[in-house]
Amino acid sequence: DAASRYEAVVPHWFYCKATDSRERWIPFSSQDSERLEEAHGSGRDKEDVVVPTSGGRYDVHLRKRQRVAVYWDEEVAEVRRCTWFYKGDRDNKYVPYSETFSEELEEAYMIAVTLDEWKKKLESPSREIIILHNPKLMVHYHPVATSDDWVSTPTEQGRPRTVKRGVENIAAEIPNGEPLQIDHLVFVVHGIGPACDIRFRSIVQCVNDFRNVSLSMLQAHFRKAQEQQQIGRVEFLPVNWHSSLHSTGVDVDLERITLPSINRLRHFINDTILDVFFYNSSTYCQTIVDTVASEMNRLYQLFLQRNPLFKGGVSIAGHSLGSLILFDLLTNQKAAPEEDERREEGSRTTSSNRGIEEVKEILKKLELSEYCDVFEKEKMDRQALFLCTEKNLKEMGIPLGPRMKILHYISSKTETQVCLLQGLRSSSSHPIPLRQGPAFPTYGPPANYPQLNYKPTIFFAFGSPIGMFLTVRGVKRINPNYSLPTCKGFFNVFHPFDPVAYRIEPMIVPDLEFEPMLLPHHKGRKRMHLELKEGLTRMSVDLKNNLLGSLRVAWQSFTRAPLPALEAASTEAEAEAEAGAEKQPDTKPEETPPAVKEEPALINVGRLNGGNRIDYVLQEKPIESFNEYLFALQGHLCYWESEDTVLLVLKEIYQTQGIALDQPLPGSH
């Protein structure tokens, strides 16, 4: 039966994305397309039905055939139910015909197949001719030039375009879609300027990349948990503050005073680097922190409205200046009173004894040990001692001479150490009343820091200048007992060549030199060139030690004296040298160059990250190791597509839910 040979075409839904004045038609994921087709098939597209797509980040208004961004501003995209396609002129990508013309083509195709009559000719709305030669060969011709159209001749009309029926014939990459279950929400704040990477893409595009990498990392490293349906995915949402800052009219004011020479460079500086100066200005700092906090609160409320069953936590991530903005916001959050009480109780039990011992040490140093009992009776720890006035000491019965010694010690120490930060909570959980105002920035612009509507689980800083800004503000040391009031986790992640990134741990443990934690490669091991470099370094250490040992033995044999006593002594020296030469290769090769040294996570870096390590360095790629300066800018903008960074974020987030990687990576804690 000829009619049985015809099978209806299976439609797939696409949306149109305009980039650089070019239109690209992108297929929806399989699950989104099925959902749209189901809504269309039920006849609901005659009403104004809204179908959530792309993990709930975009809504499709079915009747208007529009795709609208939910969480951020973006141009509305056209949506099309696609069945027939032709190959475009510019980039050989297939372009879908309009829905009405596709229906005409499908009808003509059905008749041709049913009657087995081909060479069907149809005219498109733009007067272009489509000929169905046979089921495998269908061609789209440009309009034929008229006699008075002297510009266009038959040879100039170009080759005919290929026509395809059904999405399965155009080799389109159709994603499967994202897991519906969302386990955790992460807000991502950008740094300076509107562009976030080396390709000058927006924060939305960069976060899209980060999210896509996270989906592939979940499949690669959390497969067991996925198969057991323990996890879904992590949602990443961008937070944009640049546009709000530059819509205040400041750009017009800057334009008036900007010199006309080197125009592009000046405009680039006005649009990007000046953001750092804006943040240090009290007026614009307030605008920036208000925008970031209100935007994160708005996104959080909107997310909960759209995902009423969401029970997961919220984390925040900042790149470059964005991480500093978040850090300042977090240090100025107010913990709930009951948390303060719990923290106070816990810290009292763990640190009161230590505090009293510290006071005894100070009194011993000042040769005032006989007053230890008085201070112990008053339960005086180091913090309380530094708050003492002369009146307090007098009331305790301390004579004038010892009083003067103690007060002089207190004043000298207060000047040399920035006693942590303004209003920073110490081990006794009472604010240090040295200065009123926010905790960090000690010498930063004064601002009224808004409160967030949630308590972040973890704060991730990528390529962050926090350490540098704190130092410039006069903060010399971060108290090991300090933790962010509402956030328990803090990870400072950086590329080794990132010129904007600074460490945090040396500000907590200034007296100890140690390397940051080396982030393991997402495929395990170190990158091959780092292993090679490490191997060569060990080999050179071996050679050097063996050579020095041999030279030492040779020199001693030449200079050996003939006297028995000296000969015995030199024999002992020779034995020692030989033993040293034998022992050294066993111990020395353990040394590795600083760039690749991995520290065990045994160093106490305080409570800022719950007692865990804070600084994490990425492994550079082989090509990057050739020239650090050449790849410096790329190093600052590499985090969006870095599998190693994404894997750390996922690992730490899921660890809070008791879910581990399928296989622990070497070097990870």
C-alpha cells in the first residue's frame, strides 16, 4: 500500500538567538521539546500558556511563540515548532522554515510519497523555489533574476541550498536536558566591567558555561549518587551589579571629563577598571552593596516561588572584585541571637582556659607573676585584659607600678597589631570596642551593609583580591578564632598566574610559610607536565647530592694527613660523608618545587573555613607554563570553564549533604 509508506514528520522546537547581528537557531533539549509539543498538542497554545524550559530559567509563551528569561534581563527570543530546514548561506547551519510554510512542504511531501509523483515545485513566501526531486534530494533555489535586474545573473545566484525534512536529518546537537531536582542554589557575582572572560562575554553567558561544566562533572564524578537518585543538580544564577552602577548617570559625568585621545582605551578604563575606584567611594560603594544584596534577595525569593519544594542550601561565589563585595557583605551580616549564645557557650568552654594561660604568660613576661591569682579570680583572659582601663586595674587592687607596666603593654600591642577588625567578634563573642562600624573593611568606605534573607552555606572566591584589599585597609592579621557571622565555609581559589589573586591564609598564620592546597586535576593525578617537572627536579637533586658527596670524599682523600690520629679522624669523617651521601638521596628527593608542592591539610588556619584549608591553587596547563606573563590575563578569566574549579565547588557543596565523589581524587582533603 503506497499510503503506508508515508510517516508524519516528528517536530522539534527551536529558539532563535541573535549574536553579533547573526541569527542562530538552537534546539531545545529533548525533554523541553517534548513538554512544548505536549502543550501544543493539547490545543493549549491558543491560550497564553507558559511552559518553563532550560531548568526553569526561561519561560516559553506558547501562543506568542516567545522565549523569555526569568531571572535576568535578556532580549526576547522567537520560538518555532520546526519540521523542515534549509542550509544557510553563511555558516552552513540549517535554518528552519516558518511553521506555515513547513506545513505546505509537508503536505506536498505527503502527496508525493503517497502518489509516488516527484519533481514537485513550491514557491516560498520570499519567491524562492523549492523542488522535491525525491525523498533523498530536495533543493531550495534563489529567485530567478528578471531581465531588467542587470546586477543578478544566473551565475551570481550561487548554488542551490539543501533542504531537509525532520530534525534527525540535520545533525543538530540536541541536549538531553537537566535533572529536574535542584539540590543547592549558588549565586555568582561578577568582577569589574560588563565582560567576564577573554571573549568579552557577559556574566550570564559565563555562568551558563559554569553550569554546563557542572552537569558534565556530576555525570563523571557523582554517577553512583545520580543512579541511586540521591542527587539532582546544582543551580547557578548570575548576579549583575555593573549595569545598575553605570545607570546612575556617572557615565555621562565621566564622558565630560574624559580626554579625546586614545579614545578606545579611555572608554575601556571608564567601563572596567574604574569599578574598583567606585567601590572605594562611599557614594558608589553603597550603590554597589545595595544592588548586590537586593538582587540576591530578589533572585532567592523568585527562585523559591518557582521551586516551592526546594529544601536545599544556598551558597555564593564571587569573581575578582565581586568576591570582595561579597566578603564585605558577609562580614557585616548579623548572626541570630541564639547562634551568638551557642557560639559564646562553645567558645567559652574551649578558650577560657587558654585565655587565662595567655594572661599568665604576659604577666610572667612583665615580671608580675605574683598577680596571676588576682587575674585568674576575675576570669581575665587576653581579650578582657586588652579592654582594661586604669580604673579597672585599680579596682582589682593592682598597685600603681604594675598598673603602669600593664597599661603600657596594652597600648603598645594595640598600636602594633590591628586587633583584628572593627567590631570583630573574638573568642568571648563580645565585639572589640576599638572602633564602631563594620567588621571588615577596617579602613574601607563606610556603608550601611544590607542583610541577606538567607545564611550562605559556603562562600567561594575565584581570582580574588580580598587579601590585598584587607592589607591596604590596614588589616595586618585575621584572628584565627574569627569566622563569618552567617557563613561557615570559605574557599579562596586562584590560578597560579592570576595577577589579581592574593592569598588569605598567611594573614591568619603569618609566622608559618606554607604552600596553598594544590587542586587535583578532575581526571585524577597531576597534569603530566607538572609530574615531569617534579620528576626532573628530583633527578637533579639526586645528581647534585651524589656529586657533592663524591667530591667531598675525593677532597678528603687528597688532603689526608699521614699521622695515625689524623688518619683515624679523617676515616670517621669519610664514613660520615659516605653515610650522608647515601642518606641524602632518600630524603632530599621528597622536596618538590614550590609551584607543585602539596601540603597536607594539617596546618591550623583558624575558623574562617571551619578549621579546613582556605587557599586552593589550580594547576596550570602545559602551554601556560611556557610563559607566565603571556597567560596572566587568561589566568584571571579561566575559572568559568575550569573543570577543576567546578569539581571543587560540587565536592564541597555535596559534602555538606553527606554525599562524596565516586572516587576520591588524590590530594583532596
